[in-house]
Amino acid sequence: MLDTSNRSQSQMEFARSSRSIPGGVNSPARAFGAVGGTPPFIQRGSGAFLFDVDGNRYIDYVGSWGPHLFGHGHPPVIQAIQQALTNGTSFGAPTVAESELAELIIQLVPSIQKVRMVNSGTEATMSAIRVARGFTGRNVIVKFAGCYHGHVDSLLVQAGSGALTLGTPSSPGVPPGCTADTVVLPFNDSGVLEQAFSQRGSQLAAVIVEPVCGTMGCVIPSAEFLSALRRLCTAYGTVLIFDEVMTGFRVARGGAQELFGIAPDMTTLGKILGGGMPVGAYGGRAEIMNAVSPVGAVYQAGTLSGNPVAMAAGIAMLTTIRDQNPYPALERLAARLADGFLRAAAGAGSRIQVNRVGSMLTAFFSDQPVTDYGSATRSDTKKFSLWFHQMLNHGVYLPCSQYEAMFVSAAHTDDLIDETILAAQAAFSAISA
């Protein structure tokens, strides 16, 4: 079993980056703030592996936080990027690649009849909310506690003291007015959802939800909850937005909406869509999308939207997904990993909950089922931090927070799953000693 505890060069690089970049990172999730310590600085990725500047090799279950369904450096994606670069990096004008990727999205996600490309998941959710408001002529939106939809002002909110309390900003710099029309409800609670629509249904422009949560850890929706969402949004003329930035092309070819058989009115996409390049998209029913400028009056624009290099990567990813159908193999590997974590914990006298949908999963350090934000936050984050660092020292790279999902890729093999389970056994034993 590998020992990757020597990360002296990474420590020096982190000290260097901290002098010029806030916190030393360009996204807080990379800072190890939730687990302590210094993050390894990655030099390259290949297949299921990451290699840091100290020469350590890690089995990677982060996959750039989701995009690398086929592992790092997937040859069709790299070749598509290289070919696109020979023609230039950006034109600020229409290209055929934009239409090709749009057509692939519509083919794979039937609820999407028209789609607009943007540059990130945050931009996709921000735009979808604006379009939903413009289309309905309403202002109030519903989100769910623990669901993350990017750093959009109106969505950076936390629940108030009561379930139907309007959201209050959870970040300095977000004026209260930006969240005055955001209602925060508990995830998976159909009763409270019914109450909210009964009280304010005629005011609700949109409900936005992660159909499978990934940013309070992997939390699975109940069939009753998703069905209630669809039924109530239809009854009240409210736009149902599935934020599938994480689950899109991850849990099934057509995303969570295919897996659970629920068709939203709008969908936001990212991550896998770009194969590791900065890409987002939002789409939905044609009548809603026709509200977007220049056809309609809802304004949204982006200089680099539909970037030809990113489009080439996306075409390569979605074409491979369409032609190869990696999901049965991913399901089998991820199920073996989840079962291995449970057995490893039990063998060391620990109890964990492993939530899994397809190839995304989270090991919660809790003795109770995790079904919403409240139950997720009752996890033992200190014990998770100890386990995380033990796994890292044994050459397994996991998300550096209890409240994130890990991802299995098609580049993982049975041998690598076995190696990971052995590392988990050693890690659980170490933290239980």
C-alpha cells in the first residue's frame, strides 16, 4: 500500500500561493478548510490517477469534482481539444460545433427542446432563474436547504428559523434584498412543500432542486418528493428546474430525470458536459427558452459562451457516452466500493451510512440515515477528517469535506476498487485505535 504522507513540495507551493491568492486557492473547496492540513498540488492526471508535485500517486475519486466520467486525459477529449486549437481559441461568432453539441444534449436529455451554452454551472443556474422569472412574470423562487446551485446571490441563502422563512444571505456581500424572494424549504419533505404551494403557489416563479444532492453529500430523493414537485409545479404554473450540473450524464445518460422518470421544465448542466473544460448550459421546453434574447426579452449573454475548444470537448464526451453506455460498469464498480466502505467500517467497529446513486456516493460518519440537510449535519465531521487524511496518506484522493460526493469513473478497475477498500480498512482501523 502506498505511503503518500510526504508532501513537502506541496506545502511550499501552498505557502507561495497563499501570498498572492486568497487562501491559496481559486475555489474554497480545494483549501482543506473542512479537514485541516495542506492540499497536495497536482501536477497531472492520467486515467483514474492524480500525481502531485512531490511525485505521489493517488487513486482519484474527485475527478475534478465530477467532470471526468472516463478518467483524466480521456483520449477522444484530448484529441478533440487539440484539433480545435489548430483553428483558434475563440471567435465571438457562431460555429458549427455549438449546434452539434446542442443537438447531442437534446438527443440525450429529452426534456430539453432548446438549450443555451454558458461558461459554468453557476452561470447556468443564474440564467435559468432569470428566464423562469421572465417567463412566468413572477419573482419568488424556492430552493432547498443543503442544495447548492453556485454562487448566485439569490441562491446563497440558508434556512431561517421556520421552514417557510424567507432565506437570509449566507455570505457577506449579498444584500438582503437579493434573497428577499427566495424561500428555503427542507429537502425530501413533501408535506412542507405542499404547505408552501398552498400559501404562495401563485407567487412562485420557479423551484430549483438538485434531484440528487451532491453538496451536502450524496442525498437521495424520495419518489414521493420528486413526484410532489412535478405535480405542484404543474398545478400552479411554476417552472421546475432540475440542477443537473452534477448529475447530468453522471447517474444516467439522461441524468437524474431519466433515472427517476420525472421531466423538469428546465435543466441546468455543466461538469461532464465540458469534459473538464469550463462549460455550462441551461435548457428546457421551447416555449420557455424562446423567452431568451434575441428571440425573447430576457437578456443573457456571454463573450466566451459556446467556446469552440470547450464545444469540441463536450462533443467528444457526449458522443462517447452515447456510443459506449458506461453506466452498467459504473454501477457495478460504485456498488462494490460502497459495500467495501461499509464492510471496512464495520470491521473496525465503526458505523457509517453510504448513500449512493449510480457512480456518485458519500460515506457519512453517522449512525442514522441521511435524508436531508439536518441529518447530514449530524455527521461526525472530526472523525471524517481523520479518515480523510488516513486515506490520503494511503494514496486515495477523496473530496475534502464530509458534505461532498465522491465519483467513480470508467477508468477505475476492480483492482483499484480493491486497493481502495484495503486503504479504507487500514484507515478505519487507525482512527478507531
